[in-house]
Amino acid sequence: MTDILKIDDKTIPKFPKHVKFRHNKARNEWVILAPERLVKLDPIAVEILQLVDGEKDVKKITNQLSKKFNAPEETILKDIIEMLQSLSDKGFIEENG
């Protein structure tokens, strides 16, 4: 049985080997691909997931997006944790390390 990942600001998220984050050029949209599954993403999710590289922790991702969008870190951190937790619960994100 797999332990449930609890996302926080110290988590270093990454995509599992079976999950791909790709741009579908034909439809001009970003998607998550997994065996027999496809998830279409909204622009906010795309901004977050483009920074998921298995090296940056959630706090660093938050900091980068806060600067890019001139928004409060607390608000962005809450949104990132919520989204990554949802994706983790579905098996699309895991922790590096």
C-alpha cells in the first residue's frame, strides 16, 4: 500500500514515471497524460505545473509565481498546495526524495 502524500511548502513535487505533462500542439492546450487517462488543464494549473521539475520545493514555486504575477505568497501557496494535493491524491504528482 502506498502512503498518502501530504503536500506542504517543503514538498518537492515531481511527475511519476508513468505521467507526462505535455503541450498538445494540434489543440494548443496543455494536458497531463497517464495510462488511459488525460487531464485538460486551466491556465493557472499550467503555470504551476511548468515549474514542477523534481528540484524546486513548493515554497520556491510559490515565490516565483508571486513575483511573476505580483500576488501575495500566502494566497498563491494555498492555491498551489490545494491543486498539487488534488493531483497527488489521483496519482499524478509524487514527492521527489
